[in-house]
Amino acid sequence: MQEIGLNHRKSTANRQSRNIRGGSPSDDSPEPGQCDTPRCGGSATEITPDGYVCRECAAQLARDYEAAERRDRAGREGRE
């Protein structure tokens, strides 16, 4: 088994962190630690399926997911 050097791991981590948002550091991605929600400048504190977001955006995402789940459930029950 080949030993991987520390520099390789650092460069891999840097590439992975740039690719999480699908772009390079020069695109319109928010600064590290800021909410990933467009037009929100809050400090990111929560990890969600939609990214690293502030508490307010996380609460809104939770409400949106719950509403979508209720609609899906109602649609499935209507077909039975």
C-alpha cells in the first residue's frame, strides 16, 4: 500500500472544498462561513441537503420540506 503524503491530502481537500459548490473560488459562491442561500448574508450555522445555511434559512427549508412531504403523501393517498 502506498503512503499518501500530507501535501497530497491538503491539495485534495482544497479541490474538494472548491467542488462542493460546483465552481472555482472566483465564482459567485458565498464566502466561507456565510449562508449558501442566494441573497442571504447570514452566518452559516446549519448543514442541510441544500448546503451550509443560517438558522433562519434552515428553518424555512424545514418548513418547505415538510409541506412538500404533506403534498406528496396527499397525492399518494388520492391515487389509492
